[in-house]
Amino acid sequence: MTVGDGQGRQDVGRKRPDGSAVPLSEAYDTALLDLDGVVYAGGEAIAHAVEALGTARAGGMHLAYVTNNALRTPDAVAEHLTELGVPAEAGDVITSAQAVARLIADDVAPGSRVLVIGGEGLRVALRERGLEPVESVDDEPAAVVQGYGGPGMPWGRFAEAAYAVGRGVPWYASNTDLTIPGARGIGPGNGAAVEVVRIATGGRAEPKVAGKPLPPMHRETVLRTGARRPLVVGDRLDTDIEGAFNGGVDSLLVLTGVTDVAQLLRAVPEHRPTYVDLDLRGLLVGQPEVVADADGAFVCGDWRASVSGGALVLDGPGDRDGKSMDGVRALCGAAWSAADALGGVPDAGEALARLGM
């Protein structure tokens, strides 16, 4: 294949990453970029992100920033991106707060009160939909919504949500990401906070969720960007890549955030990206093809990956001018094909050691 076909949902049997004869920034009109772990981590730009995005934009690619993090407003996110050297406007930012606000507005009467457990991003998104954010269950809200509130979220806010859910108030969540990457490592995300409320209310209630990988977030993104041939760019298999799969669009996984190569090799079909690269510089280049040879091994560049004795075997030249990513792509072909054929992923320990990963 020379370029992904844009049919992520239909390509349920993906056996290997796709190739592209032209740079991805030319093959797709819009990059739908995750933020945490892709563009920045802990507020600081990830290496090569600013330069890569600037080059892609200058070449005509539209950049949109699609985040499950509901803490900040689009204005604040755009301001932060601009400070980092990635010029952006509020209209370029799509958040799970916007998606969940639309979801709530579809279910409740105009002007309804909504109990907010989260940051300013949720409050602004609710007001945009004509809803009134409130702080207490005593305000008799028509709904309660949870979104990431940052590491300083007071414990009493979770109690307030539990009181509301326990009384039968309809429950919504911007997203259920269990973790979020930061400058000091991986911390608990909004999904962990949702679990606190679920446990406190006896484990029976389930929130309606808007964020990636679910359809409300994809709908919000399409409505706000108008992209005709989008490429989802993310670092998470269970949100970014699965969201692309659910939306039937192509995806690029970058290895700058949550997902490492070992997790990528174990990916189930709906978590397998169209392309994989080290960082956002992958937008600026073509993607090498991964081909199966006569012996059933997978070859990418100078690397060859196969399965022997229940383990992945990798042959290649070692890391030379960054070409070890070709080894990763070849391993994906061998691992994904073996998983589908044998019902399990071969051991990858020695192969990853060969790559220094």
C-alpha cells in the first residue's frame, strides 16, 4: 500500500503498518493532534514538536488540537500553544469538555443547572451550550459532569459528585482516561476520579462518556474542523487510535507519551495505528512499506522480523541514523499477524533488546 485508505473501522484485520510514498502532511489535509504526550508533557513542548508542526503548517496542512483533557478552555490551550511556539487560535482546539457539554445539552432542557466536578474548561463549554454550571447538589442540578480538575482537585468535589449520583442525578464524564502524562511521569487521570465516584455509589451507576475513543468526541471534532481527509495523531492506543478506528479514519502513533513499543506489539486490532513513528517529525516524511517475504517474515528497510519458537526474532543493522523505527514497524507486522493467527502475542523481550527498547 502506498498510503492508508482512510477506512480505519473497516480495516479490522490490519496486519502491519501502512506505507506512504509522500509525506503524511501532504497525504492528509488535517492533523487531529492529541496534546498531552504528543505536543507537550507537563506544560513543556516535546522535542521536535514545535519545528515539525511549523513545517507541516507552512506546507498547507491544517492543524487541529483534540484533547480529552477538559481542564482548560480552548482559549487557554491556544494561548499556551502559542507561547510554546505553535501558533493557534481557540477555534483550532477541540476538547472533551465541548463534546460532553453538547451531549448533556441534547439530554436536558435549555438553561438547566449542571453540577461541575472539574475545571474552567467544563464551565465555559456548558455556558456555550446555554447550561448553568453549579457547585452543589443542593442547587438541584439536572445533571452532574466530571472532567479532569488537575492535581489540586479537593477531595470534597468527589463527595459532591457521589451525593448527586447517589440521588439518581444523570451522570456524565468528559472522558475516562485512567492516566495522564506529565513532566514527572504518568499520573491519575479523570478515569481514576470517575472510579472514585463509582465505588462511593456502590458500583452500579455508569456515566455517559463523551471523550475519545467514543463517537461524541469524533462528532464534535468533525463539526468544528470540517476535515475531509483527517489524520489522527496520538500517543494512546485506547483513546487516540481506537477513536480513529471508530471514526473510520487513519492514524499516526507517536512514541513520545503513554504507549511504548511493547504495548504497541500487543495491540488488539482496533488499537493498531495506520502508521507509527518516533515523534511528530513523522508528519514530514513518507512512511516505509512493511512487506511479507516468501518465508512469512516481515521486512521494513534493512530490518526483518519473524516468529520462531514462540518468540519474535529481529534481524537488522542496529540503530543507524534513526532507522531503528523500521525495526519497530517490521516487528508490528510479525507480532500482529502472529496474534491474529495464533491467538496470542509472541514473546518480544529479545527483539526489543535488539532495538535497545
